[in-house]
Amino acid sequence: MPFVRCPTPADAQDALDHVVQTRSDALFLFFGSEDPATGASWCPDCVTADPVLRATIAAAAPALPVHECPVGARSAW
């Protein structure tokens, strides 16, 4: 399964627009952006869910592109 990282929250919209325009299938995973101090998502639920989601997607839809989209810093939420 190809993972495509959207560098910023704004890039998620560009990725979605591309999928809609090309009428292709894709998954979008939204997660708490990485904390610069730790390199891990600031969202503990995202950290817990990540390996489960990756394993499930790999088993169910290995060829489906997955766009990983950050939602911004914790302070924004």
C-alpha cells in the first residue's frame, strides 16, 4: 500500500481534489501532527491506532493509496 504524506494540513485539500478529479480510490488518515520535540504525534490515540490501521489496510486493500494528513499542532485544538 503506497503511503503519501501530506506535509501540511493545507496539502490534504490538494490531495483530496486530485483524488476527486481523477476519480480514483484512496484512503485519508488524519492524525495529530508530529511534536518536534519527540518526532511522534502529539495525539496519543493516533500513536496507538497507527500500527493497527496500517496492518488492517495492508491486509484489506494493499494497493490502495493512503494519504496521511496532519491536522496541525495540539495548540490549534
